[in-house]
Amino acid sequence: MSGSATGPLPSTASFWPEPTPLDPRSAPLPRYGTGSLADLLPAVAAGQEVPGLSSGLALAPADRVCVFLVDGLGWELLRAHPAEAPFLTSLLPSSLNGSGEPLTAGFPSTTATSLASVGTGLPPGAHGLPGYTVLDPETGQLMNQLRWQPWTEPHAWQPYPTVFQLADAAGVHTCQVSAPTFAETPLTKVALSGGTFHGRLTGEERMDLAAEQLGAAGRSLVYTYYSEVDGKGHRFGVDSSEWREQLRYVDGLAQRLAESLPPRSALYVTADHGMIDIPFDPESRIDFDEDWELRAGVSLLGGEGRARHVYAVPGAAGDVLAVWREVLGERMWVAGRDEAIEAGWFGGPGGADGGGKGVDDRVHRRIGDIVAAARDDIAIVASHTEPKESAMVGLHGSMTPLEQLVPLLEVRS
């Protein structure tokens, strides 16, 4: 039939156009400046007349404020489990000033980044903890910012005062109530220090002491924390009976604290991120350590499965970006460092020490040459170099609603 009056057959390309990678600017950005975790404590402290603090998030003032942060308690997960969390569910309409809406965490939606945002009142590009593991430009090694390995001087890494320190200096009774193991960690020092740290082992002890400390002065700012909702989610998944049992437990803790508030108090229940279960199959868990194409030109793989910082060998960043976009661009937002910064992934305009859009100069090179954030239910694991992380069922880090949205539930006395 070739050469017939109808002419040559069209090429298959006209039927199957080249796939278009996701535009980094299309990622659902955290609401830095108006409705992110970084805006919470500045709004609280401004209401307690702590000087030098302001926030685009407006909260009704309270003399005594307690922030209860539940690691891993995402907004979407909470809404999906009313039977396991009847008390917290009853507070959903109170979230974010009674709007019934969530806060956003920040990017990446991971514990070290989020706790630093909460404690400093700054976005990741300013406080400088922009991922689970990131490059230390001084040493050329990956720095795990949760475990602080390898060790680096904490206040050189994160030099800004915490909101707790500013509140304490302004005469507000300030303390943190958490597990004793966190008392002297570098992450606590750079993100949550200020006032007095009180270590208590059980959740009930923490709730009771938090209420006691809240009533210890006319103006008080108390922070308390519980980790095992996140722990059970990582180990068993958020669709597990173990995870649901932890949610039941933390619901009781929140009710215990709410019922013990002294007069003139506000309690805010929030979280650092949500979580998503990723299936254990090759399409859902792409193994960087076994994928020669993704490894080509890469010197270090940072971040975590759903929010990767990729560091290229000198001169290879453009090629690595092109390959990662080609392989992953329909399922992940894949951006060059400057693209991610310009898109606002790490913060809004005006880095705090004169850097680019929301990113301080000292932080710029900590961010990957390529940054990849998952949109679909996938993860880039590394089975040989990250065996423990690669075995986790529940993951987080990206900008999807399941990971990014967190509650700001409110109780007042």
C-alpha cells in the first residue's frame, strides 16, 4: 500500500507524543508566610507581646499557650480515622482559626526540617535544615540533620535564635516537655531550645507536666512532643493496626491535656508532616543503587525516598537533571537547584541573610543540584546505602496533601 494516493502513513510520534515532565512551578507550595508551620510560634509569641516577632498567621492572643506536636499526624490521615481519634476529630472545625482548614508543613515535609521551622519561625531556606540528609559543603559529606551525623557545630549550621529563646528573654515562662533522650541533642539545641527542658518518659507524664508548667506563670509558652505515631507508620504503615492503636493512644493524650488546661490557656495540636504507604514493588520503589541510569553522574544521593537531593559530579548537573526528568518527570517534580529555589519550594522572597528567593547564602549549596519530589505513589530508595530507610512502609517528604497538610487544632480555657 505504500505510495498510494493517501500518501505515507504518519509516524507513530504523531500518535504517541513525547511525555511532558511535570513543571516544578506546578507543585503545591507550602503556605510560607501565612499558613505554614514556620508561622505558628511567631504568631503565638506576638500575641504574648514578645518583641521583634510578627506573622502573616493571625491567632487570637492567649496568656498561656501549649503546642502539642504529634510526629506524623497528618491532616488527611486524621480526617480518615474518626473512630480511632474521636476527640481530635471533634476539634477539626477549630483548625486554623476556626476555618476547619489545615496548615502546611514546608518542603521537604520531614521531621528535622519541620521542627526547625516550628522552633525558629523560619522557612527551610533560612534556618538551613532543608532535608533529611543534605550536603555539608565544608566537608563534602552528607549530613543527617535528624541524627546530626557526622557532627558539625550546631550554631554554625543554624545560627538564628529560636522563638523559645526570644520568648524567654522577654519574660515568658518557657519550656519543652519531651522524652529525656532529646534533652541534649543538636537538633533540640538549634530548633527547640530556650527556657527549661523537662524530660519525661510516658505520654501521660508529659501531658500532666505540660499542663502544670502552663499554669506556672501569668505568661507561658510550653512545647510538648510525641513520636510514636510516626514510628509505627514507618515500621508498619498507616494502614496497620499498630498505627491505628497509636492514634487511639495519642487521642487520649490530647484529651487529657485539654481537660487539664489552666485558665487563660490555648492548646494547639499540630504535626510535622503526614505519611503515605508505598507498595513494595519495582514500579513503586525505584532502587537508585540498582539503576545505572539514575546513578550516572551522581556523586551523592541525599534527602529521602519521596524528597531527594541529588548532587552531581562537577560538570554533570545538566545531564543528571535531563536523565532524572526523562525517567521520573511524569511522576515526580524534578527541578534544578535554582528552579526549585525560584519556584519557592524552600521559602518565600528574601533570604534572611541576603540569599536568593527564601534561601540564605550559607544554605544554597546544601540543596541538591537536582531536587526531586514525588507526586505519585513512588519512592526513590537506596537498598544498599540506606537499608533501614528503604525497608520503611510509610514514607513522607514531598508536597502531596497526605504528606504536607497538618492540623492546627485549638482548645481554649
